Amino acid sequence: MGIQFRLTVGPLEPYGGFSAGFFGRYDGGPTDRRFGRSTFQFPFGIRLWATDHIGVRGEYRFDEDRHEAVTRSDSEWTAGVFWTL
């Protein structure tokens, strides 16, 4: 579940957001372990609209996954072309 804030300035659309989730895991067999952990993401990016339905975008996303023994944090950069209806 998340929330995103966008600001449209002509063809530019910067955005930022926050999302949180939960994942569960069940290890069957002799260990029969179950556990669930929370996850968080913070995406920030910009879209450049070429038409009403097509554009390019770039995004930086910070992720934090709370695992069994450690909290794992990482980040990623993505770029691409997008299409909407």
C-alpha cells in the first residue's frame, strides 16, 4: 500500500512517494518455519510527457526489507519509456 505525490509543470511531472508492505514465508519440511516481515519503499522520479499517452521517465527507489536476522537496504535507478491509456 502506498501514496504518491505528483506535481505537473507543463510536460514535466516530478513525483515522490512512500509505500509499505508485508511478506510472509513458510518453509515446509522438517524445519516447518513461518515468519512475516515488513518492507518499505521510497520512490522519487520524474516523467517527461511526449504526448498525452507516451513519455520517458527516470526513477530512484530506496528499499528496506526487514529480514529474519538483518535489515536489508538497497537502492536502484531505473529509466524507460512509458505508455498510459
